[in-house]
Amino acid sequence: MIVEDQTVVRQMLAMMIDTLGAYKVVAQTGSAAEGLRLASSLQPRIIILDWFLGRESGWDFLDGLRLRDLKPIVLVFSGNISAAVVRKALQNGVHGFIDKTADVAAFREALATVGSGRTYLGESASQALSVPGSGNDPAGEPHPLTDRELEVLKLVAEGSSSQEIADRLGISIRTINSHRASIIRKTRLQSVAELTRYAWELGLTAPLRYTSPDRGAGPT
């Protein structure tokens, strides 16, 4: 099954896989939610997963698989990934990473490798792990955030104001301010730009530029 939000990329992947002969694409979708529904009903042996799916991330998909007690082989197909994501994803059941810049031969090798139960690391994943200090937390030291704090961090990185986050999560703005203050205290990161970078390194959001409504204002 292919979970990739770019339609043309998803369709081309499906056609390429079909030509390999050893595999059959049973489903393809552009969203994590639909992918989880299809995974539950079809139970594919291998899932090719784009890590950034609009406002969803690979973590959303992996969490969904775990909650459904599904254990397919997962091959991440991504153009931009950090060492922190690679390490944690491997610890959470991902079998491999293939770069979107890879050629057909490399993709075929990746698919065959994970299909045989082994781990495959593409060029960008291997390079990320080879950087000195890549085994550390992105902020330099371990600063574990709660699930709610990670959710708030993701929305901050996507450019939402505190009021917008409060409305979306259905909690008070006072609680949001408390979460933002806790995030800043734990990560020691002050600016929205720094928090955005941290969110990307954790694999919560895609590395896209944006202008935050409350940039530089701190927890408002």
C-alpha cells in the first residue's frame, strides 16, 4: 500500500512497483486517516509511507498502526528527514528509509531489503546518522515533551496563534499558554523559528517557511 499525498508521485510509484512483478499494489491514498482505514481492512504486508502528509506526519500514522495492533513492514519514502526522526522511527517499527531523489534501482533494492525483513537506509538517512552528535536530542539534551505539548508545538510550528490552537483543541487559552511556557522551559528555545526547527527535527512538521501570526511575541 502507498500512502503519499502527491497524486502524481503516488500513481507513478504504483505503476513502477507493478512493473517489478514481485509486488502488487493493493491500495493507495494521500492521507494518514484513509491509510489507516485501508490498512485495517486490507492488512497489506508492506506500506510505503511519505513522512509528511499535509498537516499529518509519520508519527500520526505509526501511532494509528500501534493502536490498531497492526504490524506491517513500513518503508518511509521522504525527501527530507532528520537523524532524530530516523532513530526514533526505527525504534518504533519502521523498517527503512528511501530518498525521493533515489533512482529506480535504489528503490527496488530498498523494497527487496525491507521485504526480506532487513533494514534499509537510503543516502539522506545514512548521512543524517553519520553526522557527529546525531544521536543526541535535537535541542542538545533530552527534554521530553508530553503528547499534548507535542500537539501544541506542532500547531505553533504550523503558524497557529495561541487562540487558534485553543479553539482547535477545545481548551482554554490559559492552558495553551501554560503548555507553551512548559515547551520553552523544557527545550530552552525561545523564538517561533527555533521551535519550528525543533518541530521539524522531531518529524512533526514539514520543513516549510511561513510567517507566524504571533512571531516573536512569545506565549500570548
